[in-house]
Amino acid sequence: MSTPVSPDAKWLWDNEPCRAACPVHTDAGAYVTAIADGRFRDAYAIARRPNPFPSICGRVCAAPCESACRRGKIDAPIAIRALKRFVDERFGVESAGGSEMWHAAHGSVPEATLGSVGIIGGGVGGLSAAHELRLAGHAVTVYEADERLGGMVLLGIPEYRLPREIIAAEIAAIVSLGVEVRLGCRVGRDITFEEILGEHDAVFVAAGAWQARGLDIPGNEQDGVLKAVEFLLNVNQGYTVDLGERVVVVGGGNVAFDAARTALRAAARDEPTPGPVALGDRAEQDAQRDITTTMDVARAARRAGVRDVTVISLESAAELPAALEEVEEAELEGITLIHRRGPHRVIGEGGRVTGLETIDVLSVFDELHRFAPVFAPDTQKIIPADTVILAVGQSSDTTFISADLGLDRTRFGGLVVDASLRTTHPKVWAGGDVAFGPRNLIDAIGDGQRAAASIHAALTGGTAPSRTDVKVELIPKPAFRRVDSEYDSLARGVVPSLAAERRIGFTEVEHGFTEDGAVREGFRCLRCFENIMLKADLCILCGLCVDVCPENCITIVRADHIGAGTAAQSALVLDEEVCIRCGLCINRCPPAALVMVYAKEIQHD
């Protein structure tokens, strides 16, 4: 039997769009199609295998896989994140079986004999590294300044997007692997960085971006000017924040929209203001607090609190860095968006905010696409406000690391790292916000895994493995046929969510797919991991595959037109970006010269 002419299997594997876009290389195509086939348990196992936080990511991941999804070039990408949540709810830590399937993904946990690693920061980046290092046979200690693990996922992401019990369950599963945790331990106050270096063979710094940036504009010192990160920290710890009736949020990123949507709900807290926030206070109370209120009580609180929330952004609607779904949800909830306006001056009376003066924005970026906003003179307008929330950036505090240790810093004060996330100190690695600035959740998880692999290699004298370092082979897929289905015409499913009029308080807004909805959505996948290959010695260049292709993605050209052969030769060309894997060409080919194959990882015992 002749061998298909193709790029090698590894190339196909590495360039599968959704997997290549994922920082932890989740095989999204595999679990999406498993759902389409009704193999829900398999789908969860696939989603969990490379990621210790599948249930969290199923709700709040930035989903770069969806941005890369080729289905998006036809109509709309597959709802990959929502499909992950669908199987999470059946087999993840929030399911009736608890964390059984979560633990099944990692196998046995070895003794901690390969060296000790200290991790500074108990967010998802640090915990991802802890998960990998513990399973590799290292003793791991996590140092966390708060009284709870979770970092920005716990204290920055609102409850209506991510229930706290899910965060707690996935973190508990990681800790149960044998990870030592020191809570309420602030490096630089309760222990020095040098002491941590002395206790461990390696240190991974995964401190989050807790320092919120302000704006140097007139009036910014007045009461009622808040920074978004600090506002979210207060609300997510259960503190009541007096916002007044009118709130203006400055910023165009996800944090700005989190702050805006949270401001609408903040008045629905039915507990008294406990006083100034202190990170880590009331941990036990928070864990037990029931965030559900009756609709009557919530509506009354809403009427008594915030009535109007406005988001102003320098960017146009097309330029907004926030996720499209966050923008759409904010608009659905009644938040006003004003684009291409910037903050000019905070207006106040008696030291208290009464409004924000804004100015028109002519452009946000220069010709090199660097951030360089240009404002239009004499275009000032005032937006009445009782509170102005600034969501204009965050940074990490690395003052706990002495300059004497010789760690190079970025121009924003973070830690300089190489490709393996190692700093300029031989025992120190860094990742996530502290190395790259504010990161998406899944990027931080990926950084934790990369750092763990590098640390393991350094402590054992090996080479750092990568999740892309896999062996794969091409497998024929016989009797391929999708021409009797409507997969290519199905519209993206609408992810079920709470009706806008019921979004009061902090009850979770988005719901999961029903089984029928999930199967239908999974069926839309184009299966980019399956590829049409040519047995060149069988092809008779009859052109029937060209005639039958509904997307006109197959052509026969003179070989010299593609830089090969002579003018007397011809070549069959397939445009992979257009192909929808319908199989019509395969079924129509008289000599069976076309075949469908897929790249499969070779499993090792």
C-alpha cells in the first residue's frame, strides 16, 4: 500500500489551530468531537489531562483556542470553553463524583525525593507549577500572603463568573497531592526571600499583579476615586463598598468590565460594612457566606444603590481589548459604553467626586501600533458620577527581592526571564504577571508548567520536556463521510445564561449547555486534526475531486506555478484554510488516491 504524500505527522500535530493556540496545548478538537460522539467521560479526561484547572477554565478561560478556531472563518468558532464546562459539570470537581476523575488523570504520586522547590504566590500559576513538580517527585512549599489560596482567580474574578466552591475544590485537589502550604505568609514581612532561597533547591516566583495603577490627572485624590483591582478585592472578600448611584469606569479591558458589572451588583450585599479591608481577614466567614438572596431583597438593594454604570474607553468598539462576550454581557445588563473618550479631570465638591470630565480621543496607537493616545483639544464633556473606578493597568510588587541578589528587572519592575522562565539568578524562576505583566488565566497556568519542567530538568540534570515534545504517527481514517449531515450549516449555539432582569446579586450568570445543545455544538467542529492526503502514484488527475468540492478549495495547476517540476507536469493543490473536511472528494475519487488521515500521539507505558 502506498504512503500518503503529506507533511510529517508531527507538523500536522503541532499546527492544529486550537491546540497550538492553547498555552497548555489542550487537545480541544479531541474533546469537542468526543462530546459530539456522546463520549462525555472521555471528553473530560482529555480536557483534564494537560490542565489541573479544567473546571475553572471551563468558566473563565480567555479561550485563545476559540480565537484560532477555523470554524470562525466560516461563521463563528466552536464554543469550546462552554463545552469544557459541560463535561466539567458531569465529571469535574463540582460533579457528584467529586475529584475522582480529576485525580485519575495524573496517576500515582511519587515520593518527594528529587529536591525541594519553594513557590511564592498561591494563584493558578504557582499552583500549576506545584501540581507538575509534585507529580515529578519534588517536595513543594507554596508561600501565600493571603489566608486562602487562589490569588487573582479568587480575589479578582467576580463570583457571578466563577463560584467560589469550584475554586476551592480544584485547589484542594492540588494540595492533596502532598503540597505544603504556608498561608498568611507574606514574603518580606513574615519570611525573607533569602530565607526561602536557603530552604529550597529552587524557587519559582509567581506573585500576581496586585498593584493597581492610578491616573495622574487633576482631582484624582478625591474620595470616590477607586482603583479597579482594589475595588474587586474588597467586593470579592465580602465587603460592602459605598458607590453612590452613578459609577463611571475608566478602561477597556476585562478588568474594567468586571468592575463595571460588579458595581451593578455590589449594592445587593445584604450585610453591613465591616470596616477597612485587610487582605486575608474573614476567610472562614467568606467560605461559609451564602451569596444567594431573595429576589425582593436584591431588587430593593439595587434600587437603593447603584442606578447607572458607564464605561469610557480610549479605544473604539473594534479596538477594545476586552473579550467580546464580556462587552456584550455588560450591554445586556444595561451598562453604558462610551468609546474614544479619555479621562481629563475628576470633578468634585468638598473633596468628594461629582463627575468625570472627559476628552475626545483622535487615535490610540501610533503608526507602529504603540500605545500613544492623541486627544482632541477643546472637546471636554462632564459625565456625572458619585464614584470613578480606574481600570488602567496593574503591576507586581517585587520589592521583597533584594537588589543585592542580582535579578535583572523589566522596565515595569518585573523579573527578566529567559525562554525557560529562569531569571538571572541560577536558583530562581518566574512566570505569570511578575515576568510578563498581567496575564490571562490560561497563560499563567502554562507559565507554571513551563517553569516546573525547567526546574525539574535543572534539579535532575536532564532536559526540560515540553508538552509539544510528543511522538505522533499518521493513522488512516477509513470510510470517511460527513456529506449526509448538516454540520457545516449549523449556527453556533447560544450558551444558556440567566436572563438580564434576574442578574441581581452575585448568582452565577452563565449556565452550562444541555446535553442536546452540547452534542449539537460539538458536531459543528470541522475536525482540523483530520487531513486529506494524496497517494500520488494512484492519482490520474481526472479532476473529479475539483468538480465535486463545495468550497472550491481543490485545484489542478501546472507544477511550475508552485515552484516545482516542469511546465509539462501538473499538481493537485488543496487549500487547508478553506477545506471543511466533508469527504466528498474522497468518496468521488475513482482510483481512491485521496485518503483521510489524522495525527495520533503514540502512547508509552
